[in-house]
Amino acid sequence: MAVTQTQAPTSTAQRILDVAEQLVQSRGYNGFSYADIAGELAITKASLHYHFASKAELGEALIERYSARFTEALERIDSTIPAARAKLDAYVGLYTDVLRGERMCLCGMLAAEYQTLPQPMRGSVIRFFDGNVAWLASVLADGQSDGTLSFDGAPNDAAQTILSSLQGAMLVARPYGDLARFQAAAARTLASLKTP
Amino acid sequence: MAVTQTQAPTSTAQRILDVAEQLVQSRGYNGFSYADIAGELAITKASLHYHFASKAELGEALIERYSARFTEALERIDSTIPAARAKLDAYVGLYTDVLRGERMCLCGMLAAEYQTLPQPMRGSVIRFFDGNVAWLASVLADGQSDGTLSFDGAPNDAAQTILSSLQGAMLVARPYGDLARFQAAAARTLASLKTP
DNA sequence: GTCTATAGGCAGATAGAC
DNA sequence: GTCTATCTGCCTATAGAC
């Protein structure tokens, strides 16, 4: 039987991931070093290597955790919000929260640096996007079925456009430090799915 | 009176900019070094510093040249294509050409790395986006006036959405190495401006 | 698990000869 | 303008004590 923990443990590995995630989302994978994490957590670089032997391993762990949390968030949306259009609004809300922290989507950032990434990280980035498109396509198909959403072409194609439009809206809004700019672009993107 | 040149000179500085531009657009500003350029051109790093004393200076020169060329391309569109909708198609064509070279838009890439950029480069990135939005807004306003384009809200807001959607479409399509994916998203974005 | 110490390499940058 | 040589500093990573 597992020991019951009163306080959240927040292991060292977790805190390393927390700091590294913030660094990648704001500065990029090639824009931070182990020294940055070590300084923030007041431990040595050598200790970091105990938890994540290489930077590539750390990178993989970052995407895995990020993807898992994102998937959980999508499942929460599915289980709490019935209407397709409201699900899309909630999806935009996830991005808004990221941008509010002056961050880019982790995988959007890594997409920019894609050609410099270790091979295993590349696959994980692709899977993140594929999962997002699949979820969006499912929501779009549902909305089309019940007549609450309308769009041309296949749900999968429309889903790809929504994903890339939101990623681009984050990418461009962040240099301006302008959350409203993102929200306006997101609203316009969703508005193109109006029922006739 | 200036000396007439029969052949294009292609000065060393130009060739440095050519190689550096390709590197930034594919690997990012933090993803290449002076050694990469030196290797490609078969000259030494010290020679590079003669032409561009610091990497920050090189970065500024890259954006200035890129922006100037982009502005020229937009002026060519204005002077050769009368219809607003066709101008937008040509604008998408500029992006398509970039992506065909397996590159990201220079300033889209730099937007991702924004928080790590030297201050002068940041201003230049912003000005590039502002110039693009201003041009797009002008085209949209024209199309709205002559009834060939229809959209909600101000031309400037619609222009911001077009810019960010195209940047995002490039960002996401590049890891897949899928030009068609970009083109589909771009076409869908422009299709949302249909006349009623 | 965390530390000290250090390896080995590459980064951007400079001095000075040619 | 381009070179050789070199500097200083940071990078990822490892060995081994505690």
C-alpha cells in the first residue's frame, strides 16, 4: 500500500521540469542552458545531470509531460462541456492561459527550432500536433453533425487550420506583449465556423 | 560617374548575408554560429567579424535586408496586380516560396526567439510585422470598397489575423515538410474573406 | 542525491601580420 | 580584406567524494 502524502512532494525532477519548461517556452530550446536551471533552483549543474543525463533527455521529458497535461485538459473539456462551439472556446482558453504567462506553446516554440532538435524530440512534437488536430477534428465533426458549426471541406483540414492559426496568433502576439491581439485573432478564426 | 559593372559583384558581405539568412530561417538565430558561415564560405571567422563586428550587427543587417526585399515585393504586387483578392493570393505566394525553400519566415522565426534577441533586432521584427499588417489592411480596405472582399470588423484587425494565420501555417507545416498543408490553411484563411 | 572539480569543446570576439 | 593565433567565457557532460 502506498504511503499517503499530506503535502505535494514536488520532487527535484519535477521542479527541474517546471523551470526548464518555462525557459523553453520563453527562450527556446537553444536559448537556455543547464546553468540557467541550476541558478534558478540553487543546485549545481552536476545534480541536474543526475536527474536528466543529457539535455536531449530533458527535452523529451518536457514534451511528454506537456503533452500528457494537454491531453488531460482536452479530456476535461470533453467531460464538462457538451456544446462543440463551447469546446472550441475552451480550447482557445488553454492557449490564452499560456500566452498570459508570456509563454509560447511549448511545441509551437519547438516547431520553430525543429531542424536543430534531437531526433526523438522531433517525433514528440509531431505527435503533439497530431493529437491536437485529431481532437479538434472530432469536435468539428460533432458540431457539423448537430448543425451548430459550419465549414467547407473535411473536419481534419479545418482542424489543421485552427491549430496553425492559433499557434501563429501566439507567435506574433507575444513580441507585442498584447494578449488582446491574440484574442482578437482567435475570435476571428472561430467566427469563420459560424452556422449560416 | 559610377563604373559600370557587367557581372553582379556579389560582395563578401552579400554572401555572408545570404548564408546567414538561410541559417536563421532554418535553424534560428540561436541555432547557428559564425563558424557555420565561415565553413560554408570557406573563409575564417575573423574575416566575418571584419564585415559584421558582432552577431547582433549581423542580425540587424539580416532583418533590414529582408524587410527591404519584402517591401519591394509588395510594391511589385501593387504595381502589377489590380484586384484586391489577387493581391492577397500573390501575398500568400511570397510565403509559399519561402516555405518551398524549407525555410520559415525570417521574422516569424525571430518572433519565437524574441525574448533572447538584442534590443535593436526586436524593434526591427516589430516594424516588419507592422509593415505587413499595414499593407494587408490597405488591400482589405480596397477590396471592401469595391465589394470584392467581405469581412467583419476593421481592416487592420482582419489584416492581423491573416498575418498571424499565415505565420502559424508556416510554423506548423515545416516540421511535416508538407507544402500542401500550408497551402490548404492559407486558402482557407483567404476563403473566409468571401463576398456574400 | 548533491556536491567539487574538471574535462573537452565551441561560442563570440580581438590583435596584429600580410 | 583575409589570415593566424589567441583570449575569455560558457556549453554539455563526467568522475568521484560525501
